[in-house]
Amino acid sequence: MSDLPSDGPVIELVELTKIFKDFWNRPKVAALQGVDLTVRRGEVLGLLGPNGSGKTTTIRLILGLLFPTRGIIRVLGFPPRHVKAKEQIGYLPEESHLYQYLTAEEALHFYGRLFHLSSKERQRRIESLLQLVGLVGARNRPIREYSKGMARRLGLAQALINDPELLILDEPTAGLDPVGNREFKDLILSLKERGKTIFLSSHLLADVEDACDRIAVLYGGRICMEGNVSDLLARKDATQIQTGKLSKQTLREIRELIVQREGELPVHVDVPKETLEGLFLRAVAEAREKRLSTSGAGQGQLGGFLAGEEFQPGSKEATHGPQEEHRKEDHSVIDDLVRGE
Amino acid sequence: MLVFVLLLPALPLLVKGDGTQKGLVQLILTYTFLLAHLLILLLTCVLATSTVCGEIERKEVHITDTKPLRRWEFLFGKWLGVMILDAFLLLLIGSVSYGVTLYAARRGDPAKLGQQEAFKEVLVSRRATPAEAVLAKDKIHEAAVQELDAMRQRGEIAPKLEEETLLASLEAKYEKWARNIPPGAMAKWVAKGLRPARDETDSIYVRYLYQSSEGEPFGEQDTIHGLWRIGSPETALYQMPVDATPGTAHEFEVPAQAISEDGTLELQFIHESPILAIFQEKDVQILQGRGPFYLNEAKALLLLLCQAAFLAAFAVAVSTYLTFPVAALVMFVVLVACLAGEGVADLIETSALVQPFPFPGRSRYVVDRGLRIFLRMIVTLLPKFGSYTPVDLLITGREIPSALLVQGVAFIACLRGGAVAVVGCLIYRFRELARVIA
């Protein structure tokens, strides 16, 4: 990891064009037409777009699963299919393409071995990842028995097994329940804090709004908008004031003040609503306190090496002291879950 | 496959053979080996294609390929997996069939005679040395020259024909004639490079095979009588009167003292029946030594593994581009072509490939030539499994030459297998994995 240029862009797409051809080499679909995009180190970039706009194609090109018709792709300073680039990439595909006959633990060991991780280190990361995605209780079940959401959680664990510098996520929240969704956003934020770069595609705008620093909107194989989320979403012609409950008298006086100072501006007064997401999360949290549990995925615990505690670059073996305590804490949470079943 | 392995121990109870222990053991060995051969090769084709195609089709490869793994490493891993399974199955079949043949050889034989025969003539590994026919080369040459002269005088030699080629073919004709032994005549052979007798009990086997001029069918009275004289007056001379049916190989045992100090053995056959006895090249062999049978069986199975290695490499290569049903079908064609081997080659040489109907006149000739060259190329490139499946050597207790094994490893597994593997890796290297091939 340390032999990387630390300031260069993580993903660089220049004039990227992908035209799918049929058997006779006749152009059939132009999926991407001259896409220029740069993903900087440590940022979370969301690729938005309607179905069929070329999001997945872009991701597959970055991963070397497809080859560009024209244009240049550099990933972490390497061509996309270079082994050194792949060493630092984690990829969560749109659907989970996991080996159906392996159990979660076997699959993670298999992928860990492809990164030449030692058995001790693999074991440690797998424990941590299973806790993160809440699959500790299902670790010994074959993946073919998993629900779609559980398989996606395992897909995420698989993508994180090498503690990647660059995480590429194709529709990451598809198939996740709202709890998983929230956990997922927390995970992204914590990975971002550790300086990891995340490239994700989605058409669920709420996810992108919460998680991404920057977005690019893809339509018809071209990027039609790009920029910081906060800049793009800020409305410069309106002001919102939020405070405690006000009496009718106060409201009337505020309205008069606005008319007096700013002229005839439209003023809307409303009671803020809780989001459905917030409501759902609260309901689940209450149920959990009563020690109810489901048979599938448990609640994820953002701990272990993904919180940056165990696998700081260069100090992979430094896992004594406070970390030990943290792990014990994690275990007790899991124990609670298991007992609750 | 497992059913087959489980059924193996029941074989001695199921098959009858010709009533002798030797026959039973030979029959069991033949069944086991040929079935194992076919099953292993089929399994290899299906397994290798399905594992690669399936992984690409189910898109599992999308995750695996984004791990730091080179594409050829992925293919090599697939090949290795199939090979490990094959090796394990062959080991299982080999050890079970070895146990079954030992059991069959010992079973139900209180007199131990049949058992002895089976152990001496089947369950051993004896080195075979062909005996060279002693032919009067000068007489053959003389006769050929005389006929050539006669032809020249009669003006029968076409102007384009070279005389040397003609002479060679005439000599070949007379040599063939010289191998035919008329009634009452004597034929001679010499075998060289044998090991002289170690002690008085040391013995060798003479294995011979001849055809008769009468052709089929043969009744009981159609056996050929004769007298074999083995050795020379300087060493020790043994006589063996025989009364044997033509067309099948026969063996008899002789003390090894007939072999001279320098490892030479002389053989004579005095023919006593009223028909021609025809010995072809290598129809007389001396079998010597008593190597362990399991070593011979292991060699035969290793040769089988070489064939499986080639097929697995081919199947993996084919699967990098084709989808499962197509790839499996291609592999079956390849398998049949490899098994048919020589037969297909002969067929291509001897038959008309193109019918006159769609290709009139000269175009037919051109198409025929093109097709012939193409087919010949394929047949040459594909290994001929027939020459590397030495069941006949195995069941007659003859040693499988190590040279054959080396050839098998070199030509089938390494050279041809390697070539298809390289092609497969190249195709895979430049394949867009995420793209569905229409």
C-alpha cells in the first residue's frame, strides 16, 4: 500500500467510450460516450443515473471486466487489470456472485487466501467482518440458503477482506433493509474517515445524499452533471429556520417582521415530520432492547479493523491493549444476539 | 463413477470368463480398465467444461477476477482441481481393481494350478523382446532383381517410375513371402539383448502368433501342428511340440539356459501342417523377468492420467470462449476423435470426402484437397489415445515400456496439453468477462 503515489487520483477516466458490438463486430449499443471523471483520494463519489445509463458498465470497465473501445483508465496509477491495482480494490457487484456451496466463513477464507493473507490474519479479519455485517450467527450456513440481503451483506464483507484503499460498490444498498442501510452509511463514513476512497453507483438518491461528497450524474452514456453534493443541493433563494414549538402570536410577529424588512416574500410554516427511516430504526431499536431477534442477519457492529483500530497501515500486528478490550465488547454484543435467538 | 467403483468388487462373481483363473483375471482387468478409461475421460470433459463455463455464466468470476489473481492462474487452478480429482479416482480404481484381480486369481482353485498360471502369465510384468526373423536377404534381393530385369525386358516399367523404388517394393513383396512358411519347412528367429540365465530355475516365455492361409472359420481340426526348437547346441536345446489355433497368441515356458552368454536366443519352428503358416513382424516375442504387476498397472493408469490431462486442458481452453452445452459437445467430439485416432486417419486417407453433386468438375478436387489437408492437420494435432492405452500388454503380463510412459507425458500431457493450454490462456486473457457472448 505504501508504494502508491499518495496524491495522484485514485480513478482517472479520460474520454472513456464503450461501444458494445455484436458477433459481426457491428456497433450495437454505445454504453459510454467520452466520459471524463476523476476520483480523488479519500473522497466518496456517487455515480447517479437512471437504469441503463451506463453505471455498471463504467464500474466493470474500471475493474477490467470489460475493455474500453476508446479512452484511458488508470486505477491507483495502474491499468485496471494490473495485479497491484487489484490488490487494493474491494468490489461489491450488483448482485452477489458468491460461490453457492461455500459457507460464509469458507468463502471469506477463500478470498482472503487470494490476497495471501496469513491464516491468523484471515481469521482475525473474518471475525471482525462477520460482526460488521451481522452474519456471525449464519457463518456456517452455505450461501445458497441465504436471503438476498444476507448475501449482499456477505458480499460487502468479501469486498472488505483486503482492507482496500479503493472500494467500488455497485448499487450497494439494493436489497438491504433500512437497518442495514443505515449501518452501511455509517460504514462508508468511517471508511472515509480513515482516508479510503469510495466509488459507488446508485439510483437511490437518499443514499447518495447522505453518504457522498461528490456526485456525477450519468445519462445516456455521458456525464451531464458533476459537483459537490452540498453545493449542488443548496438552494440559494430560500432560508429555513428551525426551532422549538412557537406560539401563534410569535409566528404572526415573525411574519410581520419579514414583510416589514424584506417585502412581500412567500412564507411557509409547517410542522417538521420524522422520516420513515428514522421511525423504522427507532422501532427496531426498541424491539432489540426487548431481546427479540430474527433468524437471519443480526445487527452489524462497526468495530474491528474497519474502524481503523487493528489494521493501521504499517502496524498490522499491533493489536494489544485497548483493541483487546474493544473486541471483548464486540463479542458480548454478539453473545447477546445469539442468546436472544 | 462411484457406482462403478462400488460395483468393481462384485465383478468376479458376475463374470464367468473361459473357466480358467487366467481367463477370469484377464476379463476382469479388461472390463475394469476399459470402463475406467472411458468414464474418467468423460468425467474430465464434463467436469472441466462445466466448472469453467458455470463460473463465468453464474458471474462468480466477476468477484474472483477482481482479486489479485492473474487470469492464467485461475485457469490453471481449474485444471489442477480436475486433475486432482482424476488422480484420486484413478488411485481408487487402481487399488480396488488390483485387490479384485488378486482375489479372483485365488478364488475357487484348490489345486492352485490355475492360480499359478494367472500369477505367472497375467499378474506379472515381463519385458518383451521381439525376435527377428532370419531371412535370406541376399536371396530376396536376387529374386527382386530378377523380376525387375524381366519387367524391364518386357518393357513394363512406366517411364516416370524410379527403379530404386520399384526394387524396394519388390523386395518387400518377397520378404513378405519369405515370412510365409510352407508345409514341412523351417523358419528361424534370433532374439538379442536378453539376460542370460541366473540359475537353473530361471525361465523365459516364448510368445507367438500366426495366421494361416486358410482364413476363417476354423474348426478343431484347423490347428497348426509344429515343433519349436529353442536354443542352440552350444547352450541348451529345448523342443516344444505345439498344436495351436492361428490368429491368437500362445505362450510356452522354456528354461532360460537356452540363452547364450551374450544374451542371444535362437528359435526354430518346423511347420508340420498342410497349410501355410504366416508370421508377421514382431509375432514372435521373448518374455523375460518378473516385475511386479502393480507397477505395470500404475504405468497404465498414469498413461490414462496423461490423456485426462490433455483433455482437461483442452476442455478448459474451449470453455474460455464457449458456453457449457456447446463446450461439452465440442469436447465429446474431441474425445471421440482422440479415441478413434488411427481409424479416423485411415478413413480420411482412403475415402472420397466430397460427393460430385454440389461440387462439379474441378471444384470437387480442390474442395477435397482442402478438406483432406484440414482433417489431416486435426488428426495429427490430436493425440491418438489408442497407442497409449496398453490394455493388451497389461492383461498378458507384459511390461509397459517406460519409454511409452515418457512419450505419453511428453507428447500428450506436456506438448499437446501445453499447446491448447497456451491458446486457452490467450483467449481468456483477452476475453471481456462481463460480456455475454451472443
